[in-house]
Amino acid sequence: MLSDNAIDKLVQPIVNRQESINVFVLSTIAEKVREIGELSPSDIKRLKILVDYGTDIRQMNAYLAEMSNLQVRDIKSMIKTVAIDAHIDAKPLYDYRHRSFIPYERNAKLQQIVRVVGDQTAQTYQNLSNSKATGFLIHDPKNPTKLKFQSINDTYKTVIDEAIQSAQSGVVDYRTAMRRTIKQLSDSGVRRLYWDSGYTQRLDTAVRRNITEGIRNIQQAIEDEIGEQINADGKELSAHINSALDHEPFQGHQFKNEEFEKLQNGEDFEDILGNKFTGVARVIGQYNCRHIAKSIIIGVTKPKYTVEQLQKIIADNHEGYTLPNGKHISLYDCTQLQRQLETKIRYAKDQQIALQKAGDKDGAIIARQKVINLIKEYQKFSNDCGLEVHLDRASVAGYRAIKV
């Protein structure tokens, strides 16, 4: 089974492309803002006519459609790669049961599972990226104290109209006004609106979660299919460092099938050694769970981890880290703070790129300093906690450092 690091390496290029979409939209708006600031009042009137024709909006939508097609292609390819890896791992169990191990290329049932999960994951991605549900959080002109969601197209029109008005009126320094607007857009990033709740989430973050869930789904689907084919009588949960506390006590343990079903139903359950556990609300494989339940033959499949190794994983997690304010947190909580800092770094990089495209050198330098400060904070925090640094998660397509 692929390690978490191997999965991250598979997912990252798709997330990077998603971030490039974010940068493209921001850059398109920022470049038009710069052009407006360089025009004379008569030229601005001519530009407004061109904007009304929606040339840039059509170009943005065409780019988004092209990138979406590439994402769907790569998502389906990745799901296939993960499935083949999970299937190969189970060959010894087929041999033990004297069952034929059919390679993926000739395994129609396996290919069907890959198609179904690949299509589901790709469809979820397309739903996330739906143009009507993607946009920015911006200040509501009618109530500046509140943030309002606007689609990418509507945001473009709003910003360009504001830029034209600012350039024509001359009441407020144009660069100051536009810097404020550009910062607002980059702080938001292209987001996904969830209609039922009104909640918005940065789109690249939502896409990372969607794809990671797709990977877990295909791994579990293959494991369940393997279990049926070899008549497996148990499950072994995968284990990872810095686990969420609800699944931590029993990760890495082996269970009879019926006991695993109790776990999934929220009932009390026990492992094959007789260790008893209280039921949990969050089932395995859902709500951002990273565990996989491997199909096993009890008494034949040797546990991947010893009891001592699992106890050490728990102890290390709880040893955790004490924040400057004196609050003690687990290493799992540290990883969540890492993710938040990585997102802040991406925001700052977006802001630098957008301000550069808008021709605001001073603003870009300020944003660059923010990037430097956040990276230092991120590295220090990670090192203090003893966590691996993952600056690849804070990467932004097209970002280049500028001299401060």
C-alpha cells in the first residue's frame, strides 16, 4: 500500500495545477487593473466598451475549462495507479488461498471498480469547480463590514468597474485603492461556495481533500473486493503517526470482520487479542480519516506493527508540543496548525504575484516580506514540534521571490 508521503506526491501536482488556476484568475484581473491605471480618461471609456464585450471573461472561462479537463484526466489516471498498487500487495493472500491472481490488465472486475471510483472522484471535482459556485469573498458595497460571495465573472466586472471609476474620479489615489482591492482578492483566493450552508472554502484546499478522499475510496474498495475473493475473515487498520485522537487507540490492530462492522456502526468492539474499545462516532474512511482497513486472513497475516511500536506512536503523539502561551497540544494538533500556516503562505504568495501584475512594486515588496516572515514562522514551528517541513504544500505556480 502506498505510504502517506507517496500519496502526497501523487496529489501535489494536481493541487499545484489548481493553484495555477487561482493565480491565472488573479493575474488576469490585476493586469487589467494595471492597464486601466496607465490609460487616459478617453482611453478608459474605450476600455469600458471592450470590457462590456466580456473578452477577458471568455478567456478566463476557456482557460478554466481547459484546466478542468486536464485535472479530470489526471485524477482518473491517479486512481488507477493507486488501485494497481493495492491489488499487487494482496498477491500472497491469493497464493495462500490457492486463488488465481489476475493482473489488472486482465481483471475486468478491478477495472470496473476503478472506473466507478474514478468517475465519482472526477465528478466531485467538477462539481467543486462549477463556475457558478466558484468565486471570491469581497466586501459588500452596500455593507462594507460584511463579506459577500461573488462568482469569478461578477467579481471581474465589479473590480474593473471600481478601477475605472477610481481612475476617472481621482478622488482616491488609484494605486492605494487598487492595492486594497487586490489584497482583498488574494486574501480570499478562488473559493468554493456550499449553497446549503453558505460556507466557503479555498478551492485548492477543497480539491486536495476531494482527491485524497478519492484515493482512500479506491484503496478501500480494492481491499473490500480482495476480501471477498480470498474469503478474508478479518481487517487490519493501517496506522500513521500523529493520528487524530479518536482513532488512535485502535489503529494498527487486527479485527474479525464482525468486530470491524461494530466499529463502523459506532458500537463497542474488540480486536483479535481481546482488547476492548468504546464505539466512536467517526467511522473509518470518512470525514478526513486517513486509515484503510486491509483485508486479512487471521492467523496468517502478520500484523504490520508490534504492540510496542503502536504504543510508541501514541506516546510520541501525546508528548506533543507546548505553545508559547503555555497550552499543550498533541502532534496531531501541530499538523493542523502546519496546514494553516501553509495556507497563509500561499495567500501571501498570491498577493505578491497579483500586486506585481498590477504594477504595484511597493505593495509586492510588502507582500514578499510577509512571505519571508511566514516561512520563517512555519519552519521554526515545524522544527520545534519535530515535524517534517512540507513547503511543497505552500507552493504557488509562477511564484518568484523578489528582492526586498
